[in-house]
Amino acid sequence: MTEKARHSTLSFDWGVSTSYSADLRARELADRVWWFITMRWIAAGVCTAFGVADLAGLVPGHIPVAYFLVAAVFLAAGNVLYCRITKSLLEPEIDRAGLRILLIFEMIGDFVALSLLTYATGTIQTPLPMFFILHVVLATLFFSRRTSLVITIGAWLGGVMPLILEWLGVLPMISIFDSPFKPFVLKEPAAMAGYVFGFAACLFVSWYLVSEITTSLKLRESQLEDAYGMLSRLDREKSQATLRATHELKAPFAAIKSYVYTLRDGYCGPLPEKAQSVVTRIGERCDRLMEKITAIIHLSNLKTLVLTDMHFSPVNLTKLIADEAAEAALLAEPQNIRVVNHAADEAEVYVLGSAEYLHTLFSNLTRNAIDYSTPGVDVEITMRIKARRVSVRVRDHGIGIPNENLGKIFDEHFRSNNAVAHHPNGTGLGLPMVKEIARLHGAVIQVSSELGKGSHFTVSFDSVEPNI
Amino acid sequence: MAKILIIDDDQDIIDSLTMILEGNGHQVQVKTDTDNLVASVSEVGPDLIILDIMFPEDPQAGFVAARELNKNAKLKNIPVLLLSAVNQRSNMAFGFSDADISPDFMPVEAFIEKPVEPDVLIRKIAEMLEPTRSVN
């Protein structure tokens, strides 16, 4: 864990969701700008291909090829410039306002190119003005309603301007088909008005519908952001409350235990033998109670965690097991129990998870195996890898679990009679913790046991690449 | 022997620690909150401070106090032993240990979890008061 991460965890400063979503939106905008540039390269390519095809006589009608080649050069030159500006706006951090202004200029440039191509392909004889609608849709996604409306008006003017200029006689009429329809439209004011206002209706209805949907989506996004912010706050409050509860419950026992130490070690004068024994027992009981309180709080904390709360990363399971086995061996040694880690012979395997919680999981399993073993036997840890599935088995040769109790061992506070008789000080919370941690990691636990001969617990995970 | 200042809000912890420290020849002074910290510590002039982390008004008051002392040129060399009832390996996203000691976050000499075995406490204090350590 990095120092920064550790510190922020303790100070409950886990970042604010709004900065995260703002960052996400900026990256989304940058992606769209690049997408827009890519589309423009394609358009420039199509214009070039069309011009070349026309020169080769492959295109029917009377299309002036020069306009396509001019449009291709204009779009390509514009794109080179946009690429450079975009790159400068992404470093050192994404300049959202700059990207938006750039998008407006890109759209103006596109409108000029589209007008040119619309004119070249006979205005009302071509579907090219439909590409103005594409810009209107994108404008409603990136800009406010007012800005996108202004862009829609620009798109409308760009789409109808070639026809109006032809009608006014400013531009010579281009007709790509031998048809009387276009001259008729230019002569008939009603037909002209029908085209101009029909195109306007098409654009403004599109703008209205998409902007309505976009507004509704933005509202929902904002509500989701608020809800996420509230959940983050609640999560912080929950952790603070858990910390406070842990302290409030443990502090009195710490004080009692501190007095026990003073009595035990003679700081209050010598104690009779019986009193010394009672004091020792008070201390031991205190320890067990503190351990249980910690376990209860830890378990309740685990139960309220969901996958999204976890900060998972690839964990070297082989190394984690080796560390855990080494720790367990120290605990087992005084009881003349050997912890044998066969998993150390296996290749390094990674699983996606929290190293801290996985330590807790395997520490509980190995601790259980030791606690319920008899002196002189081995606790064995093995690892099996099949396809992408890795299974870790902790096996003891201890007292075993009665068959009728196998289904209850993951219940909170449950302890079978033979377990209590062998190891009276267990909390009955270790295996429920194992179950919760396995749940959070999507791991499967299997238990097999034979009374008087021992048990084995197998936890299976999906392995992952170390550098995902 | 050393003059030790205990800063803790729990009177029972203060009393029991006082018995242990005085029993080992140390002189003990007590402060039950972190208010007017610099003035109080300057007035007492301790050789070592035992500092609790969580206080009723602020669950992180101990950290804040340690940082305040560390910022003060006259007091920053007094070794601070941080003491808390919150488990070092609580696994609850807020556990901390000696490994968390750093000038910005936990500017103290050592961290010990309450309750502390008298022998461990006395040994730790002796280590912290070693002249070579003070020079460092």
C-alpha cells in the first residue's frame, strides 16, 4: 500500500465523487473529439476517392470533381490543425472548455465543406445535407441547449445557403442529373420555401427531440452523481462510526487489562497466590472478550461491504500463502505442530483481490487447522492450478467436524461441542469471516471432514495476469 | 530516570501507566486533552511523551497533536510514543502500525497498542530515551 493511500484511508479522505465524474466527462469529451477527427479523415478519404472515381468516369451524372478535391484538401488541412490543437488541450490535463471551443470551430469548418459539397452535388438532388443532422445531434450532446440551437441554425443556413445563392443568381446552378425538377424548384417560390422550411423542420425537430432526451439523461446523471456522493459520504461515516465503536468497546478493556498488569506484576504490592491466579484469569478473559469484540466488528464490517467498496488488484497468491504459512508455523511450533507449505513449490499465481482480506481469510483457515489439531501432527497447505482456476487447500489431521454440523460451521458464533472441548477459547467468528471474504472475492469454499481424522478447507479463485 | 508526560483522556489508563512508570523510577506528568498543547508541553519540558490517539472531541486528535509538536522547533525532538486501543491489524481499513510512522502523517517515534505489557512499555521507553536515538 502506498503511503498516500494508507494516509488517506486513515483520515477518511477518500476523494470526492464529483471530481471523479468531472474527470470522466472530460475524458469522454476528449474521446469524442478524437472520434470526430477520425470521422473527418474518413470523409476526406471518401471525397478524394469520389473525385478520383469521377475523373476516371466511374460516377454517372455531371458532378464537378474539383469541388470534391477542394473539400478533401480543406477537411484534411483542418484535421491536421485540429489534431495539433487537440493534443495541446489534453496536456498536462484535459482542458474541457478549450475542447468545446475547438469543437465549435470544427463544426463551422464542416458546415463550410458540407455546403460546398451540397452545392457540387446539386443541393436538392443529394442526401448530403443529412450530414448536417449528425452535427446537430452531436451538438446537443456536447453543448447547452442554447449553444446547440445556435449550431442548429448554422447547420440550417449551411444546408440551404447553396440553393438560396443559386436562386438569387449569385452562384450558377449545378444539376447532376438531366432533370427538369431543379430548374422548377428554383423558379417556383413555393417549392423553394418548401425545401428551405422542410429542411429547417427536419433539423429543428431533430434538435428538439435529441436535446429533450439529452436533458433528461443529464438530469439522471446528475441524480446518480448525487446518490453516489451520498453513498460515499455514508461509507465514510460508517467507517468513522466503526472506528469509534471499536475504540469505545476496546478502550475500557484496555484500561482493565492495564490494571491487571499492574496487579500481576506487583506494582500494587505482592498478591497472595490465589489472588494472582484470579488476576491472571481476569486478564485472560479480558483478552478473549477483546478478541471477540474485534471479530464481531470486523465481521459486521465485512458483511456490509460490497464489491464496489473493494480496491482489488492482482495479488500474488503463492507469496501470500508462503507468508501466511510462515506466520502459522510460528504459532504452531509451541504446540509441536508442523505447518507444511506444499504451495511453495508451485509457480506464482495471481488472483484479483485485496491482499489484506486474503491474509485474514488464510490466517483464519491456518489458525483453525492449528487450533483443532493434536500435538505432533502436520497442517498441510497445497495449491492446485487447473486451467485458470486456482485452489488452495488447508488440511489438518485434527479432531474433525461431526457430519451433522458441517452445514453450520459458517454460521456466526456456532461451535460444535468437540471444538469447544478441544479449544474452549474460539470466537465462532473465524469461519463466518472466511465466508464473507470469499464472497467478496467470488471464491468458492469446499469443506470435507471426518470426525477424529481431520478436515480440509479448499478455497478456489479465478487466476488473473499479474499486470492487468 | 526520565520525566514522562502522559496525554490521554482515560483516567484509568493514566493511573495504571503512572503506577508502572513510577514503579520504574520515572517521573510522570499528566494532561487529559490536547488543548494548548505547545504551551503545556513547553511548561512541563518532558523527556518523552506518551500520547493517545482518540479523544472525545476528535478521533484523530493524537495525530494532530503529534504533527503540531513536530512543527515546533523546540519540541520536535521530544520522542513521542503513540498509544491506542485500536488494533494494529484491525483489518478494518483503519488499522495502523509502526510502518505508518512518517513525518507528514504519524510523526512519532513509536506506536504501541493498548493495553501494553509493562515490560514492553518500559523496554520501549528505554529504547526511545537512548542518547544515540535522541541525537538521530
